[in-house]
Amino acid sequence: MNDLLERLNEQQREAVMTINGPLLIIAGAGSGKTGVITTRIAYMIDQGIDPASILAMTFTNKAAGEMQERVKELLMAVEADPVSARAAAKALTISTFHAFGLAMLRRYGRLLGYRPNFTVYDTGDQIALLKEAARELRIAPEDLEIMTVLQMFSGVKTERVTWSDDRWYEMAGDIGGSRGVSTFQDLYQSYQEHLTTFNAVDFDDLIVKPLQLLRDHPKVRGHYADHFRYIMVDEFQDTSTIQYRALYQLAHEWGNVCVVGDDDQSIYSWRGADYSNLESFERDFPSFREIKLERNYRSTGQILQAANAVIANNTNRKLKELWTHIEAGNLIELSFPNSDEDEAAFITEKIKLLAYQESMSYDSFGILIRTNGQARLIEEALLEADIPYRMSGGQSFFQRKEIKDVAGYMRVVLNPDDDVNLLRTINTPRRGIGRRTVEQLHTVAQERKISLYSAISLVVHNEIPAAEHGIGKAALGSLSEYLELIESYQTRYEESHHLAATTERLVGELDYWGYLVQEFQKSERAAKAKWKNIGFFIRSIDRYETNPDILDPSLQGYLNRISLQIRDELDDEENLGKVHLMTIHSAKGLEYDIVFLAGVEQGILPHQRSVDENDGNVEEERRLFYVAITRARQRLFMTSCRQRQIQNEVVECVPSPFIEEIPAELLVNGGTDPTAGIEIPSDPFAALKARFE
């Protein structure tokens, strides 16, 4: 263990070895935060702390997985017995907040009225449910800004939005002002009632309901507080008020709680993050110890000087200044393309040039944008230049229609009362169950306060005469076939020891390939691409159930896994050799040798909407700019257009005021022609290869 500690700097070592009592670690960008957290966990186990009593919380499945793997590697390095090291790593609980909340609900959800087989609804499910609730209240779904309504409902549920918020009145005007804000209150109530009826929860429930359990059920709180006597929270500045309250319930009795974060990187207030939780922590745990990690191991001196100069303009922050032993490096290049088209061409040509001159792989480059709207021209330029790239923040694999169709059947097999997924699958592929039949089933379900599946069962088994409800013989036959299919696969999944094979059989029985061919008659290529995705999906199930770390693979376990997975790449190698294009928000936690920051203009960065909503306060936008700067290891290029096309109108642009906060001696004019005086081969990598032949 001493060898591991000796690799750390003085502040890192102090943070690792402080294991009792409340601890606040202020970890600046690139300061080795993850290494400190994982080494601290290994040190705690080395000091005799039971690994089962350690809980580490973070925000993404990827971060949790990487943390688990790094702890295991550290334990393998210090433990004489590798079997013991692996057992210790497995005994740890390293989890996202949502996954931890889900596990708590699986165990104690009955206290809140949930049955054991409840479903976790993702965004697509929520949209479908909200539309259904709106129709029942005679609100046309097309009159609603569905995503905006869901975001506001999320705010209500997590106590970030009240019913007196002006935005409700604006939204009420969109659907007829006379209906008033009470319409949305009724809609919210209906949405919640539907979740209860369908035995389902949404993602916010995975945070809110566990807090309810901890707060209202002392035995539940006592169980978790006594079990997890040592708690660590990563990215603490990103926690919401609700998450902090849950943390307090778990940690205040023993007080062995370590939170790690950086208020300068708090950029998610729009989704509930509240960096004032740092102040709450200091108030609620007055004996806390604070340690600052200010040495940066990522960026050159010039880049850090710029970042420090910018963030120093924020007033509501903990004082700190990043420093590094890395040499000064290149100045930051600032260019002023004439238009956003020229900007895209400039970035693309510069990447191609640097890749050729420096023999760099394309995955060494990151292109950061403030809004998704900036991506289109850059993507087109990358495609035209034949530069492979990955756009982060796009549609999740598990959100693709063909995957949701197959997973929808699996969800109904698991939880027949899941009306949202029943509606998705009942006529996909088409089996002659039309809208009128579904409406009649809705009537039956509402009259008896039962699920659609139960209504179908009553009709099929003639406990309710189908004809009296306008359901013809053909539709009745199709409903009977659907019911038989679901019931047969309930048995098959229960008895099967191979989930992937059972799913493959289900896809075949559905003749989903025939459905794709019919749907994409004019594009066989599109049908094949979607069919290939289903193959990927089945392989992901196979990987899940053959994973030795999963002791009891099950249909429920797999469906929970994909509900929580924001993005599953299925094959990590697909990102190698690709330029990464993403919003600054998506780039947090990442780093690249060379970063291009596009659209550094007033109205984009800082974004005008953010400025308006915060009464002119730009501190969070400045933190966003700071995060963008500190993603760069070696070189940083910024572009600020003179003109930009916005909604079919060409507007004059003004450089961002944040540029003026960077000391002039750190900036150099990068020009607008990256290839001036240089001849770039059409195939730079072929030319590079020729050098060595």
C-alpha cells in the first residue's frame, strides 16, 4: 500500500488517508480525482474496514464501472491473495444514484405500494403515458410541448418547480388560456395515477421514492445507515437537493462521509444540480475537514493560466488556483471565420492538417459546441472531408424503435400491467388490432380500473362479451393470439436458462424481419441496418447473462440494466480513431490532446436563454467556458464567427465577453486558413505511410 501512497502528491495522500469523519475534497479539473477516490477505497479496505460497509456514489454507469475496475486493480496490486482481492472488490457497493434508488425500491417498494415486478419507464415510455393521460382529459397531445411538460413535471416532483411558476401560465396559453394552470395540475395528477396503475416508476421516482423510504420509515433508514458506515460521493457539485437529503439521511448518524467535487465545474442547474449543497454539507457536518486538490496533471501551463483567469471572475466560489509542472505549451489560437460554414471548414481542415503533420489519431481531437444546433454544419464538413467522427448525445441505442419494440414485448412478458409497452407492441408487427379496438379496451379498463392486459384477458375469455363493446371476431382472434404469445413467453423466459436464445426465438416468431421489409419497401438497406441492430441487442443480452460478475441474470435484471443505461456503445472499439463532436455539457469528465471550441460568441457562449433566465447572471455559463478550456491537454483552438445563420436569417455576431477575460498574452490570431502555404495530400495517412517506405 505504501507504494501506492508514494505516487500521490501531499494533498492527494492526505485525502486518501483521512477515512474517519466528514471530509470535503475540492478537486480541481485534471487533479487526479478518480485516482484519489479509488485509492482511498483501497486504503480503507487495507486498514481493515469491511468492504461491504463502503458505499461509493456517482452519476453515470460508465463512471461507476470504471471506478469498480480500478479499485479491483489496486486491491490486486496490494493484496497477496488475488481471490481475496476480487472478493473485496465485489463486496463494495459502487453505484449511480439511480441504480442505488432502484435497488432500494426493489427491496422496500412494497412499503410504498409497489408490486415486486414494477417497470422503470424511460423517456419514450413517459411520453407515451403523458399523451394517454392527456387524451383522457380531452387535451390534444399535439397541443402540448410534450418534452417541456415532462421537464416541468420533473421539476414539480423533485421540488424544483412550484405551481406558481410563470411558465405554467405561458404553457396554459398555448392550449387555450381559459383552461388555466389547473389543467396541468390535473394532468400531473393523472400522470402519477397512471404510473401507479401500471405499477411503474419514472427516473425521478428512483431519487424521490428512496428519500421517502428513508425519511418516513425509520427501520429502512436504520438498515441502510447501519450497513453503509462509510460513504463517498463523486461529482458532489452535481447533486440535487433531493439527492443531498437522501445522503444526509444515510450519513448523519456515523458521519463517515466524503464528498468530492468542484464548484467551478457546476454546470447542470437546469437538471436540478445545486452546488449550494457544498454549503449545506458544511452546515450539517460542522466537524468537516476540507482538502483542496489544485495540481493539474492534464493541461499545459498556458491553458491553465487562461482557465484560472476566466473562472476568477466568478464571485460565488471557493478560492483555488490550478497549477502544473507541465511546460507552458502553445498559445491559444483564436480565429474569426466569416460564417458558420467557414467555421466548419476551418475546423475540419485544421484537424486534417494536424493529424497529418503530427501523426495523430483522429480520436485525439474533440470538437465542443454549446448547442446541438451548431452540430449540423460541422458534421457535414467532417463527412465531406471523409473524417470519421462520433456525435455524442445522439439517440441511445436502446431508444431506437426496433430495439424498443423487442424490449417492449419483454417488458410486457415481465409486467403485463405495463400499458405503455402493451400499446407499443399490441399491433407491432401489425396483427389487425386497430385504434377502435384499443379505444374499446380502454373503456373496459377505465370502467373496471384495471390494466389493458386484464381487459384483453376478460374479453378473450368471454367474461365480457366482445360484441357488446364493438370488438369484432377478427380483432378478437388477434387479441387472443397476442395474449397466447405473451403467456407462452412468460413460461419460456421463466424456464429458460438462455435469455438471448429465448429473445431470438421471440423475434423469429414475431417475423420482425418481414415487418421491417414491409415497413421499408423502398430501402432494403435501412431494413438490414435495423435488423443488424436487433442482432446487436440479442448479443448484448448474451453478454449480460454470461458475465461472471452477475450472479443471478434474469429478464428483470436485464431490463432494469437497459432502463438505467443512458448510452451503451456495445463495442467500445467503435470510438477508436474518430473525432469526438459533442456539447460542452457532454464533454465534462473527458479530455483530448487537441480541443476545438466553436461558436465563442455572445448569445451562444454565454447562451442568451441562460442569461435571460438568470437575470443577467453569467456565472454558470462562465463555468461552462471554464470546463471547455480544461478539456484540452496540449492545444486549444477557439472560433468566433463574424456572421452566423440562425433560423434562415444571417445575423452579425459579436465575440463572447469571456474572450476578454483571457490575458491577451495567452492568445494568438489563428487566421482563417489553416492550410495557407501548406499542401495537404488528399489521403494524408497514405502519404504518411509513404514516408517510411
